[in-house]
Amino acid sequence: AQLALPGIRGLQPYQAGKPIEELERELGVTDIVKLASNENPLGVSPKVAQALQEKIAGLARYPDANGFYLKSALAEKYGVQPEQITLGNGSNDVLELLARTYVSAENEVIFAQHAFVVYPLVTKAIGATPIAVPAKDYGHDLDAMLAAVTERTRMIFIANPNNPTGTFLTADALYGFLQQVPSHVLVVLDEAYYEYVEAAERAPSIEWIAEFPNLVVSRTFSKAYGLAGLRAGYAITHPAVADLMNRIRQPFNMNELALTAAMAALADEDFLQRSVQVNCEGMAQLVAFCEQQGLNYIPSHGNFLTIEVGDDAEGLYQKLLHKGVIVRPVTGYELPRHLRVSIGLRSENQAFIDAMVAIANEA
Ligand code: PMP
């Protein structure tokens, strides 16, 4: 261990849950409801399943290292050039590629308190200095983040909406921010939950790249497109940024099934719309429950709701687990009084609500 880089020795491994089947065995419950990882409760689109089936026979071959068809489809959809796209094994992969391309041990990387855990992770892995700027109303304090920029700053991560808080920055706020960020700093705008944001509220982030070549937009197929298990994400950038990222990218970092599924998912607008609709209804269901119970929650633009449950969030998490409902404690995000609940199907949300009511009645 002494031989490892200092930044790596100080890291904590990503806290992943146990396999569901294992948990069911341990707890003696069946039909666990998992509302813990912001996944799509509708599962995989039937069109994706069909496309995957057809690919199986060809899996002895390497995938297309350049993701030609997927990049073409994304370029067409977003009105950019394929040369502006970098594909990743999930969007986490492109976030890491960005850090490895631009950040060295001498640099500082800025992100917000309560922001997505992968930002400090990729920063520390390089041995760079993470600068966590205190949040404002659980969200990004853009003025404070600007004030934190120094000569050594190389990257600013912004999650919009943010996970685990669900907070959201308006297009005006972001645009004003981008105008003030010095050109030696790359702004990584992580839009993993973009598809859940109401169309009228979305920032034209990809269009802004022409004006701000230091802007990177990352997106994923893990959430609204329902492909978390396959790992498919991408960054849209100035072509020069994509060129550099592609020099260090592993040639086959998106596998053939992920490429195929992403193509099919992109073409299935109906499934996407249904996913967003189910999320909208489920969000209303959970918000109504919180309002009725007098529970504070952080208004969310994502596919999850982070609820203030009191001093013993960890204890409540355990009790919910024993009733067969998995949610996510967010203590590691400096939110020790909250639990994050992913939006599920109506019946799954109801299982969470029923478990909460039952636990309250037991107290
Ligand atoms: N960014 C944010 C804000 C996220 O919440 C997540 C998923 N938890 C990701 C990126 C990464 O998702 P993936 O690697 O599955 O694309």
C-alpha cells in the first residue's frame, strides 16, 4: 500500500449495495423494491431488447472502436459534428477521461458540496487538489465557485440537475457563469438527468460550446434511456477536446451491446417519453406523501427525491431495508439527516410510502 500514489491511498471505495438476491436471502424477504440507484423503473425498452438479441451472434468480433453509427446518430440528434463526441463506458468513464486529459497533480478541481461523488474521486485519483465549495440551498453557489478559481484551477464540475440533491441551475445562471470562467478552466456540465428536466427549462448547453470552447457537456443512457447495466455515456465538446480525450481512451471502451442498445434507445422516443411521464407521476406521488406527512424534501429535477427524515436517517434506512425497500443514505454527501429515494413505478413508490407509515406507527 505504501507504494500507491498518495491521492489513491486516501480514497474510499465506491459504496455499492449487495446484489438484490443476496439481500433477499439475508433479510428473509422476497420482492425487494429497489429505489436506490436512480434507475429506470420501466426496465429496458422492448426495441432495445430486440436489437440486443440480434447482436449476440456477432459478439466474437471486437466492437467498432470509433462508435461510428452511435456518434452519427447523436451528432444528427444534437446538431453537432461526430468529431465533437467522445463515447464512454457510462458517463463516469468520460468524466474520468476528462480529468486524466486535463488535470495534473499540481492542479485544483472545483465542485460543489453535496455534488456527485465521482468528481472528488477522479480528482483525488490523479493526486490533484479537490476544492468543494459550500452549497447554497443544497445546490451550486456559482458565485462562490467562481471566487474559488485560481491560477491552478483546471476544471469545474457542475451537475445539472445535481445528484443526490436534485437541485437545478437555470440557463440564465449557467450562461452568466460561463461568461466569467477564465479560459484556462474547463467547465464540465454533467447532464446525466437532462431528459427529466422540462423542455422549457433546459439550457441550450450543447449550442453554447461554439461560444465557449472550454465547455464540456456529458450525458448518459443510464437514466431515462434505461441502460444503466450496459454502461453507455458520452461527452459533447469542442472537436479539439474530443481529439485529446480520444488519444487516451481505451479503444473499445464502449462494448458492442452497449453501442447497439444506445442506438436503439435513441430511436425509441416513445419509451423515453413514457419514462419521463412515469417519473413525473411518481415524483408527484412522493412529494404529496412528504407534504402530507410534513417531511421536508429538496425539490428535485431528477428521477429521485431527497427527503429530510431526521437524526436517525441510517436507522430508518435499516428499518426500510427490513421491510424490503432499499433507498440510499447520503451521509457520505454531508447530508446525514436525509435519505435519497429513486422514483419507481406507482406500486414501488407506494411500497416505500407504506413502509414509512408502518415504521412511524411502530415508533
Ligand atoms: N453524473 C451524475 C450526476 C450521476 O448521478 C450519475 C449516476 N449516478 C452519473 C453521472 C454517472 O452515470 P453513468 O456512469 O451510469 O452514466
